[in-house]
Amino acid sequence: MATKNIEIVVAPPAPHMVGDGFRVHNFIPSGYHLDMQRMNPFIMMDYNSKYYFPPTNNPRGVSVHPHRGFETVTIAYKGKVAHHDSAGNSGVIGEGDVQWMTAASGILHKEYHEEGFSKTGGEFQMVQLWVNLPAKDKISKPKYQGITHQEINTFQLPDNGGLVEVIAGQYKDVKGTASTFTPIHLQNARLNKGGIADFSFPGNYSTALLVVEGSIKVNNTETVASDHFVLFQNDGESFVIEALENAIVLVLSGEPINEPIAAHGPFVMNSRAELMQAFEDFNTGKFGYLDE
């Protein structure tokens, strides 16, 4: 199979705060040409690189806000987040857990540091992705997948190389735990120093890596440091990563949704008219109710 070549390695942009609980580097959409269409179906990526939050009795986070037309996927590496939404779902995601919320037709939710974590303080490290939905599913019923670390299927790499956690999609013969609306692969490669993992995805898929921990070499040529983002060209199928030290790498690849994108704030639809309808529905209470 032809090699999937690197298009660009992106250093972490300057961080900014989302609410008072998430200090994030925004990789998608961002500079270069990483707009929503380029990485579709991955239309937003915020990365809270490892950051220490001091103890507090008032949990930090993001208060009640709406979403429509896509899914939010939160992957916890360090720290704990409590989630509540207007569909009645709630839960705590801790280290290694994944929260997959399908906003679809419309939902209100809030995310705060879990109470116990807030009181002790500590290192916090998270990724939040927005995953686009095709037009036929944008007004489907909201749903929620709370996936614990223990529930994520894994593939053990040979020669004590580490393992690959298959959150969604497939790696070798291991299928992902999460259900998706379109073909999506989302995986954590947890590699020991010297560990090697090879990946193969269709050439037209939007494919990228985020080095969450350590440093790696890609395709035996490009060295990539921690907290950097690797965008692959939409050509070739296969690539290889090698851990230069113990490393964690988030691997994402998905089939592009070739439909118009109309986005404004917390809504991602296909037309301006649909955006206006989303604001109207939100303002008239059709997203439900959630206490602050």
C-alpha cells in the first residue's frame, strides 16, 4: 500500500480559556488551512495540554450552553469532568474515559471539573472533538455514550510495544467501542519507548495525529514533539509511528462528509436558514431545560 505522507506538523497555538475550566489549544479550525471542511468530519479540536489547576471549592468549567447538528467527543487523559445535559444524561469521565454526546436535533449541557478533583486540584489534560453529522442525521434524537477506560477495546502490539485503544472504528481485528453515524476511526496509541504501530486508512479520509505525551517518529523520517498536531495528505493509505520515548498518540481518521457547512457558535448545520431555525428553536425552549 502507498504511504500516507505528512502535509504539515502544527505546533500548539497560543492557549485560551473556555469557561474557567479548560485551557485549550485550538487546532481545528485554526490557521494554515485547517478549516472545518479540510478535516471534515472532525470540525473542531480543542486540546487542553497538561495543566495544573489549584484546589478550589467552586468547580471550574463551562456553564449551560446549547449544541445542534454534530457530536462532542471528550477524551480524558488527566483529571475528571462531570457532565449534565437536558436529555437527562449525566456522568463523570475520569482518566482514560470517553464521553460521546450526540447533540443532533438540539441539547443543552454543562461541563465542570468533578467535585473531588476540584477540591484536591491537580494536573488536567483533555481533548474535545466536534464530529460533524450528515444532513440526514442532524435533527435525529440526541444520545449519550459514556465509555469507561475499561470498556475500550484494545490491541496489544508485539514486542512489548504497547497497545492501541480503539475508541471508534477498527484497528487490525479489534473493533471500537463507540457507535458512529459515518465511518470514523478514533484511537489512542499508548506506546512504550521503541514501540511501533502501523496504521492504514482509505486515501481520501481526513487523517491526523495529536501527540499527547512523549515524542514520536512518523514514517521513519519526521520527528514530532509532544503537544504537536500532524496533518496527513489525502493520499496513500498507510503510515507508521515509532515512540522515541514512552508516548501517547491520538489517531483520528474519518470519511469526509461532502456537504455544505454553515456554522455559527454552538450550531453546525448545512445552510443559513437552518442556523436561523436553530437559534429560534433554542430561544423558544425547544432544546429542553437544564439548571445552571
